[in-house]
Amino acid sequence: MADSFDPQNDFDSFYYAKGCGSPYERNERWLTFFQGIADQIIADLQPKNVLDAGCAKGFLVEGLRNRGVETWGIDISEYAIQEVFDTIKPYCKVGSITDPFPQKYDLIVTIEVVEHMPAEMGKKAIENMCAHTDRVLFSSTPFDYKETTHYNVQPPEYWAREFARHGFFRDVDFDASFITSWAVCFKKVDQPLHQLAYDYERRFWLLWKENTDLRQLSNELRNQGRAFYSQTQAAKIRLESLISQMEQNKTNWNNEDNGLYQEYINQINLQMIKLKNLYEELNYQSAQIRPEKIELSNQPENLVAAINRLETNLAETIREREFEKKRADDLQQRWEALERTRTWKVLSSFYKIRKPK
């Protein structure tokens, strides 16, 4: 693999256009990202001088210098250094991070660099960095094997071992996740082994407890999600039944009495619009159920209450319609009885009395 290492060919304009996820150029995304890192470095570490080992186009050098920190950058890519902003160019140079640096620094930062080097060069780079600082802010992807310039992708424990060879250990109380989730701050340690064991165990126990609590919470959310899903499925079945019932009532009433019950049909139409909207909402709620996305709310109870109200409204509408139908039938029977009387027949011979339709 080392025989194929050709940095000027590997890290040319094509690499910076296509090999970094999105074009690695002077734009708002990358400037904002490195300015955020600069702010966090200053807030947490307060270094007076910094070296960005593998600085690429110098965005972090620029961010730190704009905030008053003496910062220099070095990168093996001639193309990248040519692209450094004019005001920053005097502080960035072409070079290998395996070669001795001109001075010691309060902090050396190296972000996604050593995986681009063959294994032996990576080890030499770590040795060189450890010789020129007491603190290294380090990030190297543990799983991106697809990028063709990643010659030495390794898990975090591999790099921890290499730094430990030079007396550098993880600062267990420093959170470097503002860079990447796998970023680490290594610091030179002159402590006895029992103190190192104490610090690691203290931090490990806290992380174990946090992980256990999160797993328990995840299971609780999953159970709530399952209950939510069951409630929404039951509500959907009720809604489907209501919609079917209302469709049947609408059909029956449309076929009766030449529009006598149009007011009730209009009410049914309004109720059906509400039902169908609620049904769509239930479908959406069911589709959104994911253990990691559940909001602890009373949505199922609200939906059930809405269905109950619609059922009540429908029942009242049906009762009113049945009452009006019974009343109309009673009037019809009285009219027919009146037609059979002698008085009606006498009056009919003198007046044109029409039977109501």
C-alpha cells in the first residue's frame, strides 16, 4: 500500500471536489464548521499557539488566527496550500507531518489526516506530534473504507495504543465530539498506573450508567410506541365502521322522500368530511411511530375522544331523522284517515282540495 502512496496525485483538485462528501471549498458550510471548532478550542483549551497538522486549505488556521490565536498549518498537498486564503498563506506551508516541526506548540490539531497515510507513516506522524506538544486534538474515521485515499482506517483503540507508546493518554474528561463523534484529546501524562486506572474506571462507569439508562428509556419508549400503535389501529377500525355506516345512511336517505331529508344528508356530509380527515390523521400517526421519534403526549386519547364525539353526533343525527320520519308517517296516516271520512267527500265536491305531496 505504501508503494502506491502519491500525495500530490491523491490530494489534487479532483480529490477536494469529489472526495470529501461535498466539495471542499471556501463556502459557508466549511467556514462555519471550522469557525465553530475554533470557538470550542479557545473556550475549552485556551492555547496560545496551535499547529494544524494536515490543514488542507487552512480554514481552521484562519478561524483561530481571526480569534487572536497564533496558528500555523502544514499539509502535504501542494494544491491545497495554493488554495489557502491570501491573508493566511504566510502561516501555511507544504510539508509532511512526519518531518520535525520548527517549534513546540500548546496544541496540535489533526482532523481526518492519519488514515490518509500508510500505517508506518501514520505511526511516525504520531511520534512527531507527541515530540512537539503535550496535547493533541485528534480525529480519524474508524469506518470509512470506501474512500480510495484512506490507506489506514483503524478503530479508536488502535490510535490510543499508538499514542500511549509515547506517554499520551485520552483526556477522559474532555469532550471532543464538537469535531466528530470519535474525536479524542490525547494529553501527555506523567501519572502512575494506578491513577490512570482510577480515571479510566471513573469515566467508564459513568458512560456505562448513561448507556444503561438510555437503553432502558429506549425500551420504555418502544413499549409506549407499541401501545400507541395498537390504539391508533383500533381507532382506525372504529372510523372505518362509522364511515361505512354513514355512507349507507346517506344512500338510504337520498333514495327516500324526494329530498325531504336533505338537511340531514348535509349533516352527514359534514360528519363524513370530519371522519375522513381524522382517518387520514390516524394513518399519518401510525406511519410516524418509531421508538426514537415518539413524543410523550396524549395524542391517542385525543383521537379516541374525537371519534367518540363523532359517534355521538351521528347518533343524534340519526335520532332526529327517525323522529322526523315518524312524525311525517303519523301525519300521512292522519291525512289518509281524513280522506276516508264523509265530511271530506262532501267538502271535496265543493272545493278542489289537493293531497299534499
